[in-house]
Amino acid sequence: MTEEIRVDNIPAEEEQLSFLQKIHKGLCKFTSWLGFGSKYYKSSKHRKKIFLDVVTYVILILVAIVMIYPFWWMIAASLANNMQNMLSTFVWPKTTATVLRGGNLFYHYSNIVALAQSQQLDYWRSVGVSLLYSLAPVIVGLITSTMAAFAFAKLNFKGKNVVFFYCLAAIMVPGPSIMIAQYCIYDALSWTGNGLAMIIPGMFGAVLTAFFIRQYLYGLPTSIIEAAKIDGAGYWRIFWTFIIPLAMPAIAAQFILSFIGCWNNYLGPLLFVSSRDWYPLALVVAAMDTSYGADVNNAPAVMAMAVLALIPVLVLFAAFQKTIIGSIMLTGSKE
Amino acid sequence: MEEQVLAAEQTAAEQAVAVDPPKKRRVNRAVLAENLWGWFFVIFLVIGTTVFIYLSLVLSIWMSFTDYSADGRTLWDALGDIHSDGFLHWYKYMFSPQYNAAGDVTGTGISHDFWTTLVNSVFYMIGIPIGMALSLFFAVLISRDIKGSGAFRVIYYIPTVSSTVSIAIMWTNLFGANGLWETWFGKGLVSGTGSTVWSQKVAVVIMTTWKGLGGSILLLCAGLNGVNESHKEAASIDGANAWTTFWRISMPQLWPTIFYCIVTSVIGGMQIFAEPQLIYGYYPGTGAVSASVDVTPFVGLIYGHYYTNHNFALCSALGFILMIIILLLTLVQFAIDSRRDA
């Protein structure tokens, strides 16, 4: 049988269509205008792309607002005069802190130090302690991590693979499982009263950091090291003059991520710091949250503290967002 | 012939060995230096790992067999006193309810707390599948050929880098009594009118999902970038539409990334502590900061017994049980994943 065109299959005439089919046809006209072709109407690919782009932008911008708005709310709420107006803030508080003594919009920000003082907490000291907890262990720990990464990536020594898996297996131990034993160790060493518990352990390096830098170094050519060796450079010199500069992008990314992690750390200092003198900023803000300095109208000041605790991290993130995003994306593509 | 020659050679070799004085093993100075320096470079990491992780783990298991608490004993004295209950200690924590003075089961003993908080931790993880689906959707949208996708990636990552303490304060006020949420919807989540245990838990889930979205979006974007373009092109030439291409081409190549995200977020999800603790306080606790056991996660129970009762033995046992649970969950996921391939 030869093929024949079935004419009766083509819905040509308006009158032959049922009511539902008419609605369908109308919808098809609409969708074809948006770029989706159908059996009734053809449509352009260009228009489809524009339509989908618009939908994409609308969704992404809505989600971006959901992600950003709470931060705006925090800033606006911290400028309110009392708790009631703080809570009802939507875009801007009904009454701002300008009505308070001094007519200063940032009244609650200027009140923070005194408020912390009323709870026997020293705000500026806690900022310094936070910096100490985030800088000292991270910088020293990065050097030791890079040393280990260098050895794992470029040196041949007996037992390398065993040591590598010995270290790598440690990441399977969840922190909360051993935190009590860690506390007992630090307590026995009397590190809990003076903040050493937050500084010294980090100085020995972190396994994941070492692993990340090792992956980075592994891809670099070994010939540089060979050439340096032939020229008479020792391993220590190779490490300082070649490996550290070469691995700088990976080290920088890990530095920022570790710094942010240490600055935001809450469970660690909560357990391992027993003296109020050595509270980091996170603990001071959390302590203020439950007490409000005995007056609920200090709530905007607590909010102001929360905003100030966010700022260093957000500034770092804004400055190094390319490095941070890049290194996270790198982790994703490696898996 | 050949055998004879071989045998002759062998005897010659044996004689040579027997006759010659044992050769001094030549130590290659370069190899020795590399070995020494290699060990020097790794030694700090090895010491750190050994002391602060493995030693702590061993100590933690050991302590769980004692009855060590802050009772004036030093750690070393306490470690010597293995409790007579021995292994039953763990069993007791998990399965035996507490008795009151009259010897009746009160129903609110340590095993009740144990199971309630464990279920809470698992409940807080319902944010993981929701978050994965949302982040997959948004990652696909961001990976479309549009301008400004980098800006969206940065914006979505902001909550992830923010301090949990600050976020928790903001959350308490947004979703608490007289907060915006209650004003608009007439129902407070964290506190206020109509707030229940379930709405309190949901508030935590929303928070963790919101905070964790950026990270998984970034990882999935990286995964989507890695999908082989020529495979997609071949599929479209064969007449596959976008939907089919996504599920049949992109999805299988994206699966390792998704699996990685799920495994790491389940491991992290079982360890949830800071968010509920900051919003609701700790359990078991005293005074105004005492939370209900119904919203406390498992790690919160460990912390509560550490902070309020200083019962280090109990905390160690709970911690070890948590590690086993996390290990089992991870193994189950890997088993399911390997089954999928078969």
C-alpha cells in the first residue's frame, strides 16, 4: 500500500472543533505567543528563550529577596527605638532610635559596650578574642597543613600511604562524639580557663585543609622541585620558596573559609571556654540574647550586636567572593 | 642443558653469598633525607590527628564505661574506676526508663530522652530532601545561559557564611511572638499565639534549609557545568526535548554530586545543635534557658548533660552511639547507591 496523506486528520475548520478543543486552541495561541509551538501554531525559538529567561529571572530574583531580606530586616530592626517597634519593622521601623536620648539613629550601636558591661562581658575584648581564635590557629594550622600536603603530594617516604589514610580516616569521626573527651583532655591540661583550647589544637592543622591543598599540589609539575633539588635547595627551602607561593590560591581559599568557620564557631567555645574573659563574640552575642540586659527595650541593641558580629565575615566574603565561590565549585567538580 | 647452566649459576650465586662477607647495606643519603623530611613535614598533622581525634575517641569510649562526672576526681583517677555495670551502661541509656522513688516507671528517664531527641534530630533532617530539590531547581535556573548568574550565586551563599548566632537571634524575632510572621499569618512559629512543638521544629527546619541552600546550589552548579556538552548535543540531534535531556543525560552525570551533597548533609544533619539550642535553650537545663525535650536534638542532649549535670560518662556513651548511628546511616546510603548501579 502506498502512503497517502490523510486529509481528515488536519483540524482545519473552526466549526469542526468542540468547545474544549476551542479552548485548547486558544491556549495554544497563547503559548505559541510565549514561544511554545503546538499542532495549531508554530512559534519562534528566540521568543521561547526570552520567555524562559524572564521566568528564570523572576524566580531567581524572588529567591534572592528571600535570601537578602532577613539581613535588611536585621539592620532596620536594630535602628528601632524599642522592642515593640523593632518587632513590627517591615522595611523601616515605625519609630527609630532618633527619639531616644541624643537623637542618634545609631543609639543602640553606641550602647552596646555598656550593655555588655552590665552582664560582666567586655565587648571589645571579645572582638579581640574572636580575632585571636580565628587568626592564630588558622594561620599556623595552614602552614602545618600545607607542610603535610606537600609531603603527601610530592615526597616519597616510607609509610606515606598508611599515614595518609590514617589522617583521612579521622574525618569520619563526628565532632560531637568526641567533644566531651576533648573537653576532659583540655581540662586536664588546664587550657579551658585561658582560651588555649581554642588556639592550640587548630595549630596542628586540619585534615580536610591538608587534603584540599594536596589535591591542588598534586596537579603541579614535579620538575620544579627536581630542578630546585639539583640546584642544591633543601626540602625546607623548597617548601618556603616554591610550594607556599605555588599553592597560594588554594591556601588563600582555605584561609578565608577557615577564618569564617572559626569566627562563626559556636559549639567549640561554648564547651571549651569556661572563663567569661575569654568568650569570643559569638558567645557574647548569644549571652546577651537570653538576658537583654534585664530590659526588653534593649532588644534592638542585641540586634545591633548580631549585625556587628555578621559584618567582618560579610566584608571578607564580599572581598573574596570569587576565591570562595571558586574553591567551593572546585570541590563540587572534583567529586 | 639450560637446567644445568641455571643450576650452576645458582650454586655460584649461593657460594658467592656464602663466601663474601655480608655487604653493608648502602644507605642512599638522598632517600634517607627524603624519608626524614617527609616524616618531619607530616608529623604535626599526625600528632594533631592522633591526640585530638583518635586519642579523644579512645578516651571517649573508655569514659563511657566509667561513671566519671565532675565529682572532684581527676580524669586519671576516674579512668581507673570502670563501672561495675560495664557494657550495660550503654544499654541502660538506650533502653531502660527511669524509676522514681517508689520504684515506678516515670516515663521521662534517660531512655525516653534518648529516643525523643534522636527522633528530633531525624525530624530536623526533613529539610535535606526539600533543600536538595529546591537547590537542584535553582542550580538548573542559574546554569541557564543568562547574565548575572554569578551575582545570584554570591547572594545565595550569603546566609551560609553568616554567623549562626546572629541568624538565630533574627529568626527568634521574625518568627517569634509579635514578630512579622505572627502579624501577617496570625500564628507564631517559634513562640506566640498558636505556636506548638511542631511549628517550633518547622521554624528550625526552615532556618537550616534557608541557610544551607547556597552551598548545595554552588556544588550542583559545578556539577552541571561538568555535564558533557557533546552528550547533550547528541541527544538533541536524536530528537530529545529539554526535559528528556535533563533526566537522561544531565541527571546521571550529576548524580555523584547530588549523592555527595546528601551524604554530607545527613552527616551534618545528625550533628545539628546550634540552631535549636540558640532559639530554644538547652535540655536538660535549669531556669529560664531550659528548653523542652521535644525540640532538643541529640547533640543538644549531650550538651545538656555535660553542662547541667557534668555527667561525662553519659555524654561519652551518647557520643559514641551518635558516631555509630552516623556511620550506619552513611553505610546504608552507600549500599543503596551501589545497588542503583547494579
